[in-house]
Amino acid sequence: MGALVAVVPFFYTVSVSLMNLTEAPERRLAAQHTPVQNYVNAWNQANFSQYSWNSVRISAITLLASCILHVGCLCLCAYGVLGQELLFSLLLATLMLQKQ
């Protein structure tokens, strides 16, 4: 039931975006014609391929940095290190005090 509640509005949004100006006010559930050329034009003109690549690249860098930091924290927990309490305090401060 929860999946249906999540999928139906998404399907309707995509369906309405494929409708032309005369079909959308009629409140149909599906478009009669699917002109996907508008999506192709928008993708090419707005340079969405570059935006998508930037998103993938930033996500990969963030994931790699998170994995490295988590391994470092695991090492701090497993082995006693000089200044361990200070490092934990700095780590917690960066997690709790977000830059706005």
C-alpha cells in the first residue's frame, strides 16, 4: 500500500508532463501521444549531461571520503592514540555544528 501511495503521484506527474496543452486540463491519467522530443531538446540545450556527471563525481568523492573517515574513526576506537579525546571532540563538533 505504501509503495502505491509513492508511485501513483510520480506516475501521474510524468504522465502529465508528456501531455500537450489540450490534454492536461482534461485530467486524463495517461497521455494519448508521447512527444519525448521535448525531453531530448531540454537535455541537450540545458547541458544536463554535464550536471549529471557532476552529481556522480561529487557523490563518488563524498562516498570515498566518508569511507576513509570511518576507517580512521574505527582505528581511533580500536587503538589508543595520543590526542584521541581531542580528535573525537573535533569530529563531533564537525558533525553537530553545521555551516549554514
